[in-house]
Amino acid sequence: MGSTVPPEELAEAARVAEEAAGIAMRIVRAAPLGVVQEKAHAADLVTDVDRAVEREVRALVADRLPGHTVVGEEFGGVATDGPTWYCDPVDGTTNLVAGLPWTSFSLALAVGATPLVGVVADPWRDEVVLAVAGKGVTVNGRPVPGARPAHRARLSGGVLLTEWAAHRPWPGMAQLLAALADRACTVRVMGSGTLALGHVAAGRGTGAIISEFHPEDHLAAAFACAEAGLAVRDESGAQRPFPDRGGILVCAPEAADELFDVWQEALRAW
């Protein structure tokens, strides 16, 4: 099938992504958590809500786009050469269990390493960020402006979002925080890597750094950043919303070189 899909299939995929986001937000807001279980360790949690959302997404894709593959955070799957969806039903499950309203839903369609559709939904703000290849980014249907205010296009006086590596600081994180503090750049760690990237795509903050990219968690938001005209770099410095290893940086283009240098220095210093 190559690296794309026919226009009518892409349009249907965008509709499916938006519909999936609506379903996910309703379940997260209304369904009981049910059984809370540990996965890899005590800080790695899964609930009945996570599983319910992913089941609904899989059923929707199977019904509307037969032949598409789904790779999910909870039920797994293997990507194919054809259209593959990557889904994290609840990014920030620890927050959800704790009663903190900072979680998100993530769903992205890609063919190979080429993302085509991405949706990030914030159930607590009733907000949907949607990106479609060649069509830019919308927030609740409104286009995201291309230009940013000056204070969101620089590190000094700006805000940078990042996330823990699970429940621990990632290698180089302390050095990054110190270097950004020296530049009077404030850092936020809120508990959802998807939302960290997604807010930057929506025009907020200066940038974000995620220490280890996972397509189920991050592809939708990283693709939205790329469609919004932001720098989206892997650890080699290449513009790549779907890196095959390592971390990812998204940033206003005006500050991207400075932030990339700070990130790399932090990684080398660790």
C-alpha cells in the first residue's frame, strides 16, 4: 500500500479518530475504576477503565476500517506494513487512580513510519487535538494558529514540559532541569507525556522533552506537533515524529536549536 492511504480512507480515519476520542472521554469521566492492578511494578497501574476504552477503540476500528491493525497499550498487537493504529487508552493512569484530573487518550494512524492521523483527548477539559496529514491541527475543531506569542517561542521566560521515566527521573533529567533554571525557563512535570506534547501542539508552552518515545503513548501528539509546524527532533537531531529509538523533543522553531543543545549536554553529562 506504500506510505499513505487513499483520500477517502484518510477522511474516514480522521472521523474514526474523533469518534474514538469522544468514546474515550465519556468512559474515563463516567466509568468506575473497577479493579486496579499492578503491571511491571507498584507504580505501573492499569484499571478497568483503561481496558474498556481500548476494547471500544478496537471494536470501532474493526467495524469502520476493516484490515487496519491496532497496537494498544493494554492488549498489545504487532504493527504491519499496512495501516496501523497506536492507542494508549489512558495516559496518566497513576493520576486517574489518584483522582488527579490530568490524563489523556492517544490514538494515531501510521503506515510504516509515516503518521497520517493523530488525536489527543483531554477528558477533564473536554478538549480534542486532531492532526491529519497535510491539513494541520485543530483544537475542538478550531485551527491552531501558526504563529506563537514571543514568550512561547523562547526558553528564557518560557515553560518546558517533561515527564518521569515511569516513576523515576530519566538519565540527564536533573542536568536538564538545572540548565533550564539557569535560563529562567520553568519546567512542568504533570503526569502524562501525551498531554505534555499535546499542549505544545495546541500552542501552549515553548516545548517538551520525552526521554523515551513509545508510539502508543506519544505518536499522536508528536505528529500533531509536526503538523503544527514545530520542531520535532529525535536524539540525532533529525526532524522525525516517529523515531525508532530514544527520546523526542518538540519545540517552537525559534528555540529548537538552543533546547536541543541543552538536552544533548544533559544526556552527555549524566
